[in-house]
Amino acid sequence: MDSTSAFSQNTVLVKTNSFIRSVYNWMAIALALTGFTAYYVSHNETMRELVYGTPGLIMILIFAELGFVFFLSARIQKIQATTATALFTIYSILNGVTMSYIFLRYTATSIVSTFLICSVTFLACSVYGMVTKKDLTSLGGFMFMGLIGIVIASVVNIFLQSSAMQMMISYIGVVVFIGLTAYDTQKLKTMSATIPNNASGAMIRKGALMGALSLYLDFINMFIMMLHIFGGSRD
């Protein structure tokens, strides 16, 4: 291997590592914002009364969150990096507001223990997705179909209110998001390798934000599913 080839490979490796590090940094920031907001809302009487005492507000916030995700996914390449960052940040905070119920429903001990279990599981899946040589595209497609099934089953269970069905959804959900974590991580690795050398900082940041959003959603949903399984109720 000549010096030029070695330098080129080293440049690609540095660029890839920098991009992936940026993705995980943004994901960590989003998780921190969500966690802090959820804790604050659940422990502040005024905020609790506002969020849970205002008819329909939770549903409005949930639809707003979906709007943020769809807008970022569809328009990320056409908006400014600062705008994308602001939307990503606001989304993380809104998600914290809607997730504040976990501190009201589950014990602090079960929340912390479940978070640790989820973190270790997520890390293992992410490492697998990063190092495996196997193409996980087919796995991603299969898990996405499973995700659609979970959404449909969850909507049905809103009317059935079946605890057994909710538990089944949670177990399947954990498996689905384990697969999606590995798939999204591999996709992230592939994306990092295709970033042009002349890519602007704004372009790289927007790519990192979208990667962080995917992994953030995988982690949050896996955590919620695990909380349904392992969480100890305050009742």
C-alpha cells in the first residue's frame, strides 16, 4: 500500500468516526433533554395540571411530535442546519412532556433499572450493526413490517384495553426495535462512508441529526416497551 492510498484510507476513517461520533452526541443530547423534561413536568404541580388537566393537550402534543418527525424526514435537505437543530431540540423536549407519565406511573427504581437494561441492549445491538459484515437490509424491511403491526395492534388495544395484548405487543416491540437498532446503525455506517470529502459542515450536521433521530426513536421505543415489561407500578 503506497503512502497516498494509506492517507486516503485514513482520511475516510477519520471522517467516518467523526460523523458517527456526532450522531451519538446528538442522540445523547436528545435523550438528556427528554429525560430532564419528563422528570421536571412530572414533579412540577403547575406543569402537571397544565399537561394532564387541559383536555386534548396530550393528543395535540403527540400529533405535533409526529409532524416534527415527518417534516424533518421530508425536508431535512431543504432547510437550514440551524433550523433542523432547533426542530430536533424542540421535538426532544415535546417528547419529554408526553413521556412525563412514566414518572407518575412507575417507580423510580424500575425506571432506572429498565433504562440501564435498555442502554446495554441498545449498545450491544448498535455494536453488532457497526461490525457485522452481513447485509441487514432484509432484516430492516422485516422489522419495519413488524413495526406497522405493532402500531395497528396498539390502536386496536386502545379500545380493547387488554393487559395481555399489551404485554404481547411489548415483547414483540422489544424484538422489533432490537432489529431496527442494528439495521439503523449499519445504515448509519454506510451513510458515513458516502459523505463527499467536500461536504459542508451544515450538510454533515443535518445528516448527523437524521441519524441521531433514527437511533433516538429506536432507543425511546425500546425503553417504553421494556418499561411495560419490567416497570414496577406505583399503584
